[in-house]
Amino acid sequence: MSQIGLGLYFLEVFCMKLEHLVGDRFKERPADCQVDSHALMVRGGYIKYVANGIYSSYPPLKRVLKKLEQIMREEMDALDGQEVQFPVVMPASLWAESGRYESIGKELLRFTDRNGADMVLGMTHEEAAVQLVREYAGTYTKYPFMIYQIQTKFRDEARPRAGLIRVREFTMKDAYSFHTSQEDLDDYYEKCHKAYERIFARAGVPEVISVASDSGMMGGSVSHEFMLLTPIGEDSIVLCDDCGYKANMEAAESILEPVGNAPSQPLTKVHTPGMHTIEEVCTYLHADPKDSAKAVVYQTNNEDKYVVLFLRGDLEVNETKLTNFLGEEIHPAVITEECGLHAGFIGPANLNGDFTVLYDRSLEGRNNLCAGGNETDYHYTGVDMQRDVPGAEYHDFAKVVEGGICPCCGKKSIHISRGIEVGNIFQLGKKYTEPMGMTYTDRDGKSRVPIMGCYGIGVGRLAAAVCEAHHDDYGPIWPKAIAPWQVHLCAVRADNEEVRAFADTLYNTLQEKGVEVIYDDRSVSAGVMFSDADLLGVPLRVIVSPRNLKNGVVELTARDKSFSETAPTAEAADAILAKLAE
């Protein structure tokens, strides 16, 4: 392609007329859109529903995503990352090597190809990363290194929601680093942490915070999530304003104020007909839920073995902590007559049966509790955990509560916010390299197992999060770095020859100067034109109208309403460039 042809190619990519833009825009908020970013992306012609948790992207969103991807590429390349591409479809045998083919539940989509081979759709690519480099990296001289990709993935979410915030098919930037020492991994992990902060700042959401998190199915010992705090977020974030402690609810330690005990009362069985819930029982017995012990029952996924967990009646179970403690996945129990448990009447005193019984530390040292009597329609009062449940061991299984004690500074200063997870980083250690047989020869000729880190950002989710953080009632307010175009040129009354001639000339001039322009020269009312401009959310709007031209000016307006001013027509292009530079 000639130089001229190449230039024209990029001009066509960067600039276009709105009348040719694929996708419709409309005023009405869709009834099935519960969050603003979802509604605005549907109204603005960004996404099209295909199936539950699966969307197609129209050109405006595709342009936003490409710019986000470019920011990520630049930051990963600056860390000496090398871009690769893994397959979407992988043989089940690869996942069997790491053990995840069996350990992961229905989120992993499994299928059989025409030859009868078991296959999976990639929801993450640790196995593929190890498989790609385990022969290459057979000597210490190859380390450290990092590979990354920007690729489509599929996770069969049970409850997709909020448009692009929780989907089943999505695009991610995921990176994998390989190291010969923990010190080297620690150093690189910190560099990636800082790179992520730069990515979010460049994308227009510098308010994203990093929180300690649970590693979940990814494995590893150290992990952080990057959260955009917003009321519509699906994650609960535990924060302490006094010391800056930040953690995901799944990973936050629950510490409660000690409860003073009165002299122990005798263990007494009380008739409580039809009283199944903590609220019903405590109302009936005139007790505070804080002075009760409730049972929550699960079964293990592998063997359906019953797990009975007791905790203070006003608290909730943190299932991630419980899963990590057990080392296996769980599900809510189906309590049958034969199992020996009496639903609604299960208590820690005199409980007998083939169960795994666990105790939250909120019950440690407590007495005078009301709890299930392990007999239908009966509860105990006066339960003394030390006297009536001798030998019980206590662990942290509860969710943190508002006003709890900070595990970092010890003050009663915990508060809980909601957030959208827009990125995560993990120290994986040897979770994948060891079972998959990846080794290298060190300086002394000994065989060693390398350690890994992984670093992910959901591209579509980040776009939705930016929209959620920066919008008004009329549409998104895209930051300039990722906006689909830089300038929205509106020719009001394009049927006017003077307006048409000036707007066409300005459009061509801006293209020649490398400005990304969406040009609206349709024969529509100013109201329709400006409504569409709001929905496209371009940072700078330039209005050419008969009235403005009569006054010898064009109007320059910020989408975020931070300014609205005029510039002489003769200086219009320079004024636009100056505004973009600001």
C-alpha cells in the first residue's frame, strides 16, 4: 500500500459520518437494564444482546475497546512483556494435568468434538501458558520472562447481570510471568501492580483501588483485586479509613468486640413449635440474635458429606473462607430425614452424627446462648460453649460486619462499600508449573520448578466500569483517551449552504490534522442531533449553525459540561486542537 493509500486508510478508520454509523440510538431506557452503564450502552448503540451474558459490539464500543487494549499493550510491553495468543478451545487433557478439569464446576464449559475427544472452552489460560513455554524455558538463562494475550474467553456464569459487568463470553488481557525465585516474583508483582494503576489512570478511572483478595480457583498465596467503588458493584469491599486497610469481603478477617458473659445458666430444652429461623426463635424466647448460635449446613461437592457450621446468630457465613478451610467446593445441603439433622432445630450441644462440625470464633467463650435442640420443635437455652461443647476448635468463617474491628489497626472503624472488579493479579507459585511438569536446570545443574504470577483485566468490564463512573442521565462521558472519537461535529441545519460548506471544510481540515471526528450532517432537528451526541459521549462537541456563522463563530462544548465557549470561524481548527491538548 502506498503512503498516500495508507494515510487514507487511517483517515477512514478514525473519521466518519454519523449517518453511516451502524447501530441505532433511542431515548427510552430498556426495562431489563438494572444499571446505568447497561442501559446507556443499549440506548447508545454500543451493544446488542445475543444470548444470556453474550453480546455483540457495535462500532462505538469496538473503538473504545481497541483503545483500552492499546493502553494495556503499551503498559505490558513496558514491562518487557511479549504478546502471544492462546487457543480458545483446548483439550481437556491439558486441564487434567493441572487438576482443574475435575476441580472446577459448571463454570468451565466442557464438550466433545467430532472425534470423541473431550475439550473445554478457555475461561482462563494458565494451563495454555505453561504448555507454551515449558520446553522453551528449560534453563535458568531464559528467566525471568512474561507473556500476555488479549483474547476471548468463556465462563458459564450462573447469573450474568448488568450488561458487560458480568457476562459469559468476554475479552481479557491476561499475562503470565515466570521466575526462578520468590524475590524475583515479588519484585515483578509490584511492578505489575504499579502498571495496573497506570492503566486505570490512563483509562480515566484513577479512583480504582487495590484490595487484598482471595485467590479462589486461580490458586496461589498472594492476590489483589482492583476495584471501582460504586453502589451497583457486585463485590463487597471492606475498608478502614483510619489506617487504609482494604480487602475484598471474601478475604477480610472478621474481628468482633468481645461480648461480656453473665454467670452460666443451666442447659434447658424449651418447646419452640414451628420456630425455624433465628428471628422467630429469638422473638419467641425474648433473646438478642447476638446471644444465639445458628447452624448453616452444606454438603461437599465430591462426596455430599454434611458440613455443619455454627456461628453467632446475627452473622453470615463467608463461604469462601469455609471452602478454603475444607479444601473443596461445597453447596447448600439438602437435609433429609435419614441424615440425623433436624432442619431449623440444629444446635452445637448434644449433636451426634457423621458430620463435619465447625465453629466460628464468634462463639468462642460464649455462654447463655439459645440454639437448636437437635429435636424437632425444640431449642436449648443456656448453652455454654466451653461446658456443653468441650474440645470445640474455633476458626474465622464469618463475613465482616459494618463497624467491626480493623484487623490492621485494631480500631472499630470497618465500613463496607460495593465495587466492580476491573482487574486482578495473583502470585500463583508452583500451582501450575509443578503438576504440569515444567522444570528448568539451575546454575548448579539441578532441576527446579519455576514459579508464576498472573495478571488479568477484563476489557469489556473495564469499559462498562468507566461508563458507570462517568455518565449523566443523557449518556456516557468518555475520557478522551478511550472515547470512540475525539470530536463530535454537529452541522445544525445542514440544508443551509453556508453551514454545509463550512462544516464540510472543517471536517476535512480536522481529518488532515489527525483528529478523530464523528460528523453529524443529517437532516434532523437539533434536539435529535444533540441527544445522539450525548449518547456517543465524545469529549468535545463542535456546533456549526446558521446563528453561529452569522456571528462569525463556532461553538465548542465539553461533554462533561466543564466549558462552553465560542471560537472565531477562521481559528476554529486551531481552537479545537488547543482544547484537545488541554
